[in-house]
Amino acid sequence: MSEARARLLDTASGLFYSEGLHSVGVERIIAAAQVTRATMYRHFPGKDDLVVAYLTQADEAIRAQVDAARRDNPSPIDAVRAVGRAIADSVRGPRFRGCAFLNAAAEYPDPGHPVHRTVLAHRQWFLDTVTEILADVGDTDPAPAARHFVMLRDGAMAAGCLTDPDPICETFLLGIEGLLDSRERTRREPVT
């Protein structure tokens, strides 16, 4: 990645996350990144391309977090907890403004739009990954539990930027524990 492209993407990412996608114009990004209009359009043919690059970068960061949680926690239960803690830590972050993907979906509701498709691809990856981790826990039908986890996460991400994040994160992490406890009880109960 060229230095100018990286500066454009970093500048746009900060502005998009803090102020919203539609409210930040290309001229503002160009000025803040201190590049020319030609440089902007050489790297990103249009603003939508820059928004997709911003979301792709956010996706890559989340994938790296989840990969680290799985790598550093060989026990699948501990991996689920570590993913939950990483989410809670982000919600407690000083500049937290919600989920970049949920925010983008709200601003780009057309399911055929490249930005919306990028959001859906990320969400599908996250759901598939949580399903896989829960299957490793030993869950015979991990899909409902994974959907539950994702809904807990979505709620924490939405509520965490509206009020004090500490009780939100506590509730989110307790929800994950309840989900794991429920899965454990299901595995121990004899099938009749």
C-alpha cells in the first residue's frame, strides 16, 4: 500500500467512524489527508470504494482479533470467552461509536449496494466463525447458539455507545456465560 493510499484510508476511516459515512465528503477527506483530488481518485475511483476499503480494513482487524483469541486459547470455551472479552474491550474503548458494520448498514440499506454487501459478508463470516467455535465446544447444533451470540454482540455494540458501557459489557459477558452454561447442560443431559 502506498503512503498516500494509507494516509487516505486512515484519514477516511477515522472520519467515517466518528462522524458517519454520508456526512463526511470527499473534499474533507482529501484536505485532511493532504493529498490531491487526482491522488484520491487514482487509489479510490469513488467514495463508495473508499467506504468499502474502510470496512474491509475493519473486517481484517476483527478477523485478526478472533484469530488471536482462538490461537491464544486452545480450549474452545476459553476462545468463546476471549472473543467476548475482545468485544467488551472495544465497547469500553474511549472513542467507541458503535459497530462500524451496523452503522454502515443503517446508512446503506440497499442490499445490492457494494457497501451493504461488504457488511453482509463480514457478518456472515462472524456468524460462521462463532458457529465453528461453538461446534468445537461440542455443541451438536451450534447454529442457534451462534445466532444468540451474534445478537448479544449486536445489542452490546448498539447500547454501548448510548450509555455507560460498563453495565452493558457486564450484561453481554454474563449472556455469553449463560449461553455456554446452557450448551454444557445440553451436552450432559442424557438423550431419551
